[in-house]
Amino acid sequence: MALNKLRQLDRNSMGVTIPKDDLRLEGLVDENGELQDEYHLHVRHIDDGEWKLELVNEICI
């Protein structure tokens, strides 16, 4: 099981890295390891120690 470190990004947010290989499998990263486009993820707390990430296809304002 791979572990990803929780990091402080700024005063108000934290972040977890997602391996490029996993993003490549989703078609979000090209063969050069660069993002194909701009993407948004919905992060939801499910239970103690459990989170769910969902790729959002359209942003509705």
C-alpha cells in the first residue's frame, strides 16, 4: 500500500499528492507527465479517516 503525505499548502489549506501514474490512468496527464487541461475535484469526508475524491466534469455557478 502506497502512502501519501499530508502537507500544509498555506495558512488555510492542506494537500495530498496524487501519483502521476494514477492520473495518467484517468487520462488527466499526458505521456510527458503534464496535465492535459484544468480539472476540479470534489473532496468529501465520508467517515473517520475516510475521504472520497470525485472528478467534476462541469462547474455550475
